[in-house]
Amino acid sequence: MDSVSVTDRSTIRKVVLASASPRRQALMQTLALRLPLEIVAPDVDESTQPEWTPSEVVEQLALKKARAARELLQAQDDNACEAAVIIGADTIVVLDGEIMGKPKDSEDAIRTLQRLQGRMHEVYSGIACIHTADDREIVSYRVTRVHMKPLDSIRIGRYVASGEPLDKAGSYAIQGLGAVLVDGIDGCYFNVVGLSLSLLSELLLEFGIEVI
């Protein structure tokens, strides 16, 4: 984690989440930050460099989203992002060093789950925080290991037919019906959902924002 000096909380007037994900939005609401929460969903090019490691992928994409949200707010109003902390996040599933992104279609989701079933994989989630008053940035990530149950083709097909996997990294949602596919995890559960609250609370504290 890139450390910065603690910022006086009195200078922060709101927290901005740079995400259209309803899951991340719901997790943010659980923190009860005692600061106004604004949601911004910038359009971001999520292409990456082939030499990037999984941790670099999630950190750089999280930072790109936070920076894009800052630019979007500035374009709307010069004062729109004054004295705010902007949060960007990104999550990927990794199997044998290969990043498993969101499926292109149902057949792609089936192929992904056939590879994940019965095996251990890793979920990386990166979080970036930017203080708009001075453009200071903090970026970090967490890894959770997930063991998926052995699954036959019929069960995988039924799950994909539910529609749940079609917009999820790794083609499953641990917070939904996909929970029944998972045998166990080693690490932060919320990291798999898409936003490690434990890590986020540490990053926010660097800006003087205490969760509890």
C-alpha cells in the first residue's frame, strides 16, 4: 500500500464511489461513514498490458476508474469534486495464472465454470482512493482463495440458465445463487463480492475517515 499522511477529516465533505455495481454500492452503505455518498459510473477503457500481474491489473484498473470519476465530476462542475474522497475498485478471477473475465455469452460461462469446478482459484480485488483536494492517491489489493465444488454439466447448465453468471468475473456470484457452488474460501469474503471492506476501511483511515 502506498502510504500518505493522514488528512484532516474535516476537509472531506463526501465520499464518491466510482462504480455502477449494485453489489459495491450496497457494501458501501453498510459502512455508515457519516458522510454523504455519491455514485458515479464513468466509462472506462479496461484494457490492460499483457505483462501486468493480477495484482497490477486490479490496482491499475481501480485507479483508472477513480481518476475517470474525478475527471467526470470536474467536467460537470468545478466544485463537484472539491474536498471528496473517490473510491475505485476492480475484481478479477485467476486460475493457474490466467485471468478469467466476464463471460461473452452463456457458452463462455459454461466453459469457465467447467474449468473452475472442483478446483481452487484466486480472486483479486483492487481498491484505489483519491483525495480530490490535493490529488493524493492510495492503491492496494487483497487476494481470496476460493474452492469450488465438483460440478457436472447439468448443474453448471442450470446455473448459467439462471442468468446470474453472465455479468460476473469468473462466471459466478458468491453473494447469490453461486454460493451453493463454493465449497469454501480462504480470505476476505467481501473481496470475492467485489469490495474488501476490511481493506477499504484501512485505506479510508489514511484520509482520516474512521469506519468505527
